[in-house]
Amino acid sequence: MSLLNAPVFLVATDGQFGRHGLTVSEICSVSLSSPTLLFYINRDNISYEAF
């Protein structure tokens, strides 16, 4: 699995916890009228609280 090529997306925020970013391998469009994306973060991820 470590050699599997897959698209990677950069997700970033500049919220109340400051600037944070992470890469995700799966992302889904939820709405076109107001651009909204869906992605999941593991609770053990260092950036979990920021998102």
C-alpha cells in the first residue's frame, strides 16, 4: 500500500486555533451553490482540534 499512487489534497484553515493544514487522500463535494467539501480527520491527528 505504501507504493500506491493516489491524489492528495491540501486542506487548510485559519480559524480560532491559528493556521493549520493537512493532506487528505479522500475528499467529497457536498454543495456547489456554496462551495463545501467533506473530509474526515482521525481524532488522534495533531490538527484535529483546529478543524
